[in-house]
Amino acid sequence: MDPFEVQKICNENDYAAINDILKTCTVEQQKKYIQMTDDLLYRYMSRKAFLSTAMKPEEYKNMPVELVKKYTRKIENARFLTACIEDALNDIQEKQYRTVIELIYFQHQTYSQISDELYCNPRTVIRWKKKVLKEMAISIFGVYVLGLEDIE
């Protein structure tokens, strides 16, 4: 075997190792954004409740400026995150997937309760939840979930 063939094999092995590392990073990155989506869904109802009871701008005219800034920032963040979740929920095409999300996150039902209601296996409910979380994460965070933000 000549030195060029050895170099080629070494390079191919390096590329394989690099590709494995990149796949691992992408999977880790996807898990991070899926977890963030999960967190957003768990906090969705409390943000909706906060927004429904939030003071109107005319009600905090006498508050110190710094408190007004913090409060308005909190309201803006809650509106933004609520809108992100609502947009992602509207993107869900399959009715049973949306139902699973609503039952888990908004009505706090267990997998077995949901499986009884939807006439399916609890494992199917878990699978649907994972699928929808990934779709919602892509809808909310875009290319970051797919690991494409560094590709030129």
C-alpha cells in the first residue's frame, strides 16, 4: 500500500469520527431544544394566567420607573412565549397529537389516562409526545434544533 492510500484511509477514518461527533452534538443539541419546548409547555398555563391578571399600563403610572421596566419586560416576555407556543400548536396537523399535548401539559393527565381516552397504548402516547415536541421545537427554534445554524 502506498503512502497516498494510507493517508486517504486515515482521512476517511477522521471524517467518520468527525461525523460521529457531529451527530452526537446534533442529538445533544436537539435534546436541549426539545427540553426547552417541554419547559415552555409546562409554563404555558401559568403565563396565560399571569397575562389575564396583569395590570394595564394606566394602572402602574405611579410605580417607580425601574419596576415599570421590569414589569413590562415580564409581560412582553410572557406574551412572546405564549404566542410562540400557540403558533407551534397551530402548526400541529394531526388531531391526536394536539390532544396528547393538551392533555399532558394543560390538563395534567397521566399517560395511562390519556391512553384510555384515546384507545391506544401508553407507549404510543409517549411516542406521540416525543414526536410533537420535536416538531414544536423546530417550529419555535428553527434551524438550531436541526443543527444547521453553523453550516455555511
